[in-house]
Amino acid sequence: MSACIQCVGYIYFACITLSTAKGAFPFYRDSKQPGIKIVGGRETIEHRYPFVVNLRINFFGNIFHSCGASIVNEEWVVTAAHCVQNNLEGVLLEVVAGDHNLKLFEGTEQVRKITQVISHKDYNPNSAENDIALLRTHKAFVFRSEVNNLEMAPPDFETSGDVMAIGWGALFSGGKPSDTLQEVTVEVVDDLDCRRSYGDSIKDSMLCAGDKNGGRDSCQGDSGGPLVKQINDTIYLVGITSWGYGCAEPEYPGVYTEVSYFYDWITEMTQS
Ligand SMILES: [Ca+2]
């Protein structure tokens, strides 16, 4: 019986993979895509980033890591719209806060079902524009040292220099998700430079970051997760991992949804 359920789970997963893989562009970074995770990074110190949550599909007890997300407040997390574009997934989605090793129960995890999915109304799956969604949990998180929120970058926030991508995505292109949370430092690439690589696909509401020489990047399975900038003692969410050509390729930075463009929308939607 359990074998059957597992079988159905794999079929479901395969269907999802097929249904999303047919749109090759814009090369989303959720774990349904063949590809990778954080590349050229390192394991984070446990619970150093208490705002990072993992988004998973619980298909009758079969767990699949899907994406990352970040805690906005006790009841809401923010992720990429492409992580939740399938309605069925909304029903099966869970978020886990306070996690570090996905394969171990560490006693700090807070698992929540999702009761409401708000994808941006102008999200365009073909262009990855407005690739942002808010998820409401069935029960508030209990904030403590391992579980907390972070600041959203406000509308006038100018992101430059080094930023950090965090996630459980693949460690190399084509690899499986990582068991432990990883971080990688990348550099912001301005829109003009980024358009030299990707052309008009780069909209003002996207933020590019990478390593000119390649070798450091977010990757498949990191989608929806945070790109952050620390200023003094405050960590700001500046980007949401969205897409990119390959992972850690020279001249092809990662592309992130630029949070400052959506600050007002996030604030409005999460106040109810
Ligand atoms: Ca764990």
C-alpha cells in the first residue's frame, strides 16, 4: 500500500516536472527543473538566518523539497509565484521554519500548512515578471531565536555590492537539493550589464546578482528563497530567487524578483 502511494507520488512529481519543464525559458530555479542549487557557497551556521523557511510538497506523507521562502511576519511568508502556480500544490504545500538539515529532526522546526496563496496578479510565467507570491500559514509561527522575520527592502532601497543568496537548492547544475542550508555571497549586477547577457528579459523589477567569473550562484531548488543584504545589524530581503541561465555560468548572473518594487504590495497584503 505504501509502495502504491509512493508510486503515485512519483507519478505526480513526474507530471509536475513535465508540466513545468516544457516552458524552457525563463529557466526557473525551483527543484522541479533539472539543475542545481547554491553553487560555490558554504553551509550556513545553524539558525543564523531564522527567516529562511523551506517550502515542501507533502503528498500523503511523501515529502518533496520544492522551494525556499522568507518570513514576513508571524502568519505570512513570501516566495516566488512560479513555486505555487499550480493550485494542487497550494493544497499540498507546507512550510517549515527553524530548519537546517532537511533530513534530520532537530527539534526547532515549526511546520505549517498553507491556507491562502496570493500570487501577484500580474505574474507572467512566460517572462517571470512579478514572480512573487505570499502564503498564509494555518497557524502563526512562534518567534524565537531559530524562527523570526526580516525586514523587507523599502521602495527607496538601492541594492549594490555584495549580497547573499540562501537556500537548500542543488550544489551543482543537475544535482539534488542539499540536506543542509547553504549560503553564497554574490555581487549585484546593474540592470544595464545584466541586459547584455539576457537582453530585454530583464525588467526593472528584477535584480541580477552573480560572479563575473562564474562559480558562485543560486541554483535549482533555491527558487523563492532569500537574497539578502546586511546593513549594520539589520538584514533586508532584497531579492527572491527566480531564474537564470544554468547556474554559476560566467556572464549569466542569477535573476531575482526585486523586493523593493513590491514593498507596498507585500505590506498591504499581509496586514489583513
Ligand atoms: Ca531538520
